[in-house]
Amino acid sequence: MRHNFGAGPCILPQEVFKQASRAILDFKDGLSILEISHRSPEFEGVMAEANKLVKELLNVPSGYSVLFLQGGASLQFAMVPMNLLPEGKTAAYLETGVWANKAIKEVKFFGKAEVVASSKEANFSFIPKDFAIPADAAYFHYTSNNTIYGTELFEVPKTTVPVVCDMSSDIMSRVIDVSQFDLIYAGAQKNIGPAGLTIVIVKDEILGQSGRAIPSMLDYASYKDNDSMYNTPPVFSIYTAMLNLNWLKSKGGVAEIEKENKAKADALYKEIDRNPLFKGTCAVEDRSRMNICFVMENPELEKPFAKFADDNGFEGLKGHRSVGGFRASMYNALPITSVHALIDLMQEFEEKQNK
Ligand code: PLP
């Protein structure tokens, strides 16, 4: 049995992969999902259902649109200021990691970014709490889960300006109140579906205010006005996302998976804190449930533990190069049995050291 703690892309349940692979060979009357027209009623049905599932699972209020785009979350780093930031105006950003930093870099093409707080000096090991968001900022942007560093923001910072959030690595993992946001974006590939699809949830009334001419493919309105079919959409990613969202719904939805994700994270952090060989790398109150980063008290034991994990069927535990050590990514599809297996492995390793 392999246990996949990798950070992605695209960690989905086996049964979803099986369903998706069947549709490649025969989606309808022997035709592949890849070859039927995206303008056919069948694919339009897939698109409509995927859209409905996002709305249903996240309880998206009326007045918001769910859009399916391409270009990854990284294209959103530029599309957000292009669509929401009037020329010469300032947007406020919270710098909590590499992804936030990359988002900040794109703002200069359209206006100014004011970094309201940063934990860069501490290698992004915590989420800054004390900061003021200027009341005249065009919007406030933050990253809810810092995939590389293993920190997560569970509370939406209080502000009167529109809130924009990069939820790439924790969307669909816990209940959120969409009405607290004006725009949410996420590369789909962690908890939604295969890479190649990007989800945007936008409050309709904030669009069309930038005063800037925007090329069609970079304008949220093109997706909104054409049911995300302004051009050929990423059909396979959307189909697989639909299957996966149906799987999530069948499990009881986001509230149920949140309970499971919490139980998984609590169990692993408990072992990290108990086991004298390991230590967590982040401030306890900011610990992510999706990406759990830890190192060894004795760095010399890192290689032997990595080998022990590898020999026992554990995949993807290597930490990101900017943090080192280990990172257990525990997206929705990772079963709790894999977390228990990892805890057993850590305890076995501890016993081996004590012999
Ligand atoms: N934002 C976050 C939080 C991420 O984790 C990632 C990728 O892992 C990105 C943005 C970049 O996403 P993409 O590769 O879809 O551009």
C-alpha cells in the first residue's frame, strides 16, 4: 500500500481517477469526453453541473458568479489587478509566502501594491496579525493557505475594502463564508480537479470598475457572459472536477470533509509535538491542515527517516527546498488511514533510535 503525501498536482480519490479514465474511452456512444464537442448538450451539462456543485458545496450566495478559466492561479496574480485596480491606485497585500510574493510582483503592471505586513524575515513561519489595511485601498489580497510553509489563515482579516483571496490549496477543505469575499481564486489541482483548470468566484458588482480596456481572454466578464465558454474550455479537467465534486458531495460535503481534515491534522501534529525526534516549523496557532511541515531535532536523522519512509511506501514527504525537512500534504483525498500509518512509522523510527 502506497501513501501519497505529495503536494500535487492533483491528488484525487482512486474512484474518481477510475471514472475519469473510463470517460476517456467511452463518455457517450463510444465517444471520448476528449472528442465530443464542447458545445454539445452533453458537455454543456457537465459544465452546468460542475458550476452548480461549486455553488452548492461552498454555499455561494446570489450575486456571485463561478467562472472556469485556465492559466493557473499564477495568471490570477495579474488578472486580479488588471480587472480590479484602477490606474495609479493602490491595493493592499499580506505577504505570507512565495505565492503571495509572486502575486505582489504582478501589481506593478497596473498600479501599486502596499505590503501591509510580512513574515519574510522569519521564513514565513507565521501569519502576521498586527496590520492595518488602508481604507482607500482598491482591495486587500491574501493567501489563505501557504502551501510551501504550512501556515493557514482561518479568519478573514477585518476590513471595509473588497477582499480577494488565493485559496488554491485549501478551497473545499473547510467551510467558508463566501459573502466575506469579493473574489476568490484557486488553481484547481489540490482539492478540485486536474491542473489546467482555475476557479474564480466573483461578486458580480465589483467587475467593470477598473476604467481599463482589458483583452477579452483576461477579462472576467468574457467568462461570466459566456458561461465560461468564451473559447474552448479545458474539458477533461472540468469533467474530472465535476466527478470529484460529486465525490465530495457524496461524502457529506465540505462540512464533513472539514471534520476529517481536522482529525487528520490534529493526529499528526499531536505526534510531531509528542515525538522527541520531530518538531513543527510553524507558529502553533497558524498551522495548516493541508500542508504539515516538520523537521528533525537532529538534522542527521533526516536522510535515514526519509529512506525509512520511502522503503515503507510513503510518497512525497520531502519538504519544499525553501523550508527543508518534511511536508505531509493532506488534501481531501488522503485517507485518515494513511495519516495513522505515518504516525506508526514515526513511532517505529523512534523505537529504532532508542534501541
Ligand atoms: N497559490 C498557491 C497557494 C499555490 O499553492 C500555488 C501552487 O501550488 C499557486 C498559487 C500557483 O498555482 P498555479 O501553478 O496553478 O499557477
